[in-house]
Amino acid sequence: MGDAAGADAAATKDFYYGIHVAASSSWGDSACARLCQLVVETNSGLAQQIAENKTDLLDLLPPARLSEPVDDLGLTLPFLAVYHDRPDMLEYLWRRGVDLTACCDPMQYGNPLFYAIQLRRVQLILKLDLLSVSVRDSCDALKTKPIVHARRLNDPHVTQMLEYCLGKEQRAATLVVKHFLRIKYRKIYLRKLGSIPLLLRVMRGMIHRARVRRIKKKKGDIIRRAERKVRRQRKLDSFEDLDSDDESTVEDLDPYGF
């Protein structure tokens, strides 16, 4: 009987004023703080790291652990980084080897770019595009393009950011082509510039050979003319005919002196 009376007394004490002492409404003004404390104590702490933009606890985990869900709901760190609008945390996860193109929700439906569009995180769209999550690729399990989701939302800021990212890739491709062409034509210019001394040497050699040929021809004509004079004088001395075949073998000198 004494034990039963003690139990009744304890129950009466627990439900003092009709409220159980363990109920949150019995905590008064500190109810919200105590509830948040319970949530924090039951959570792994990774979500708080993302929300507070800190990496102290994340640095201790292996890269494979960073890609796993952080709670029973199946939420992942990339999703939390998008939800809390933390571009620095996205870059940190990317540097740690987390695949930002993979689905980040429990349903395995959308990747971080999909949720950045749906949550209208404009700056995160640009950040994800810089982190190799291309806006040209599909962002959900239905292979839907990001620009289609942006037009469905009818948000001009999201649409403009996606169009800027699309144009950025086109401008980057144009810049690469221009850089390649500049290198190509510079190599052609340097090759031609290096061949100029060789061409000049070849041209000087050709001019020199032509000059030597003209000098040799002129000397040969002079020698043949002198020999013809000697033969002519000999024929005159011996009263022979001057119209012989050997006279036509000597060509006159070039009237221009070459």
C-alpha cells in the first residue's frame, strides 16, 4: 500500500497544474532554447557546420563520408549548402571530392543546381557553373535542362543568370579558339621569319652565280675576239679567204656590256 501511495504521489507531482514536467510547455520561456538544444544534441553536427559556414568537423571526415546523408531524412551536405545559401561550403565540398553533379535529395531526383534554381539562389547558380556543374547539362532525373526550370518559375533573375552562364561558356569557347589561332599564326610567322635569312642567302647565291656567268661569258667573248683577230691577221698575211666557218663561231659582245 505504501508503494502504491508513493506512485500516486509521484504521478500527482508530475502532473502538477495539469501539465507533465517533461512536456515542453512546462519549460516556460526556455522551451524554444531547450527544444533547439535537443535537436542539436540528436543531430550529427554536420548540418550545423554547413549552416554556420564552418569546416572544423568536416575536416575530420573522409571524403566518402561527406557524400553520405547526414540525417534520417536523407539530406546531404550539398543540399544543405544550397538551402542555407553557402557558396563557400559548396566550393569546400568540391575541393574535398564531393560530386556536385549527383542527386542530393532522398528521392534521388535533383542535383544541387536543380535546387539552386528552385530556391532562387542566383549566386549559387554561377558558383556551381564555375565548379564544373554545367548549366548545359540536365539537372534532374527526368533529364530536364536548367533553363526549362527557370522559365517555368518565371523568375527573370534566375533566367538572366542562366543565360549569362550559357553565354559565358560560349565566350570561353570563342576565347579558346582565338587563343589557338593566335598561337597557330604566330608559329607560322616565326617560321617565315626564320626562313628569311635562308631565302636571302639563296637569292644572294643566285645573283652571284648569274653575275659570275655574265663575267665568264664576257671574258670568253673577249678571248674569242682576240683569237679571231689573230686568225684574221694570219689569213691576211697568208692571203687566205676571210669568209671561213670559224669566223661565225665568235659572237659579238653584248651591246649592254654584260
